[in-house]
Amino acid sequence: MFRRSWFRVLAAAVAALATPWAMAQTTPDALIRQVSGEVIEAVKADKAIQAGAVQPIIVLVDSKILPHVNFQRMTASAVGRHWRQATPEQKAKLQAEFKTLLVRTYAGALTQVKDQVVELKPMRSRPEDTEVIVRSEVKGKGEPIQLDYRMEKAGDSWRIYDVNVMGVWLVENYRASFAQEIGASGIDGLIAKLAEKNKGSAPSKG
């Protein structure tokens, strides 16, 4: 479901998520700027993650990143109009399998952190906005890569619910393939397909 090159830049997206949200009053772009640098440096210093050791990568992603993503909204958006037809049990299973899929995706991305830096673009938002897009570029070897975040305000904190890598929004990218699978074999078919992929795949390194 992902182009191979995505794994070289999704690590920067990981950096935007991995921080306690005690910095509640921080603007979304300032928050991403700070934690991106902190997490990228942490990954660079961890030889086990750089080597692709699966367990420490998954522990890092699961404990530091995933609690700060609105997975219900992300999953519902990826499933699209079929989400309303799903039973509560099916919704729970879809969310769990999609979460696992993204864990493995980000785990693979973490092994790719080397010399990247993240530069944020000027924000185009108003203080009263509760949904914003934070735009950035990942710079390292080669051409800069577009990396943007859709963020929502929940109380005093901000959460990410979609990521744009090289012009492709993650949720929209999955929506097409999910709709195809649901059309062919229903919601249970999609759940089974995701479970099969999650069981058989290992975090990618390239």
C-alpha cells in the first residue's frame, strides 16, 4: 500500500507524534518543530533501532507515538462511508488492525532516520481554528520532500489525524484500497485482509 520511498520520510512524521502533550499551549507548528528534532536525535542515538530490531522499535512507536493520534477518526476516514455500516465490533477490529498496520509502517520508517532535518513552512491559520494543516519539508540527501500534517485541537492539546507524504495523504491513499476490498468481500473481508497483512509482514527497512 505504500511506495518504497515513503519509508525514508515517514520517520519525520513519527517525530511529530512522539512527545507528552503537556505542552498543551504550544502552537501546532511549534510543537512539531520541537519534538521533531528531539525524536530524530533520539533515534540517531539508538543503535538497536537503526539496526532494525523489531521489538524496541514497536515499543517506541506504541508508547510514544500512537497515544497522540486520533485513530478513531483516522480509521473512520480511511474506511469512508462504509464506516457507518459497520457494527461496533467491526469498528473495534478495524481500528485495531489499522493501528497495527501503521505501527509496522512507522517502525520501518524509524530505521531510516539518518541526516534528515525538518523545516516548517509559515502557518496559515487563525487562533480560533480547531483544525489546521502544518506544512513542512524533510531535507537530507537529494531533493526536499513534502511532509504535511492535518491536526485537530482536542481541549488544550493537538492531535494528528492524517499525514501527507510527497503529495499523497495517508488516509486518502488507504481509502481507495479499503473501498475496493470492502466492495469485493465486505467489511469482514477488509478486517481479514488487514489481519493477514499484519501477521505476515515485518517492519520494512527500505
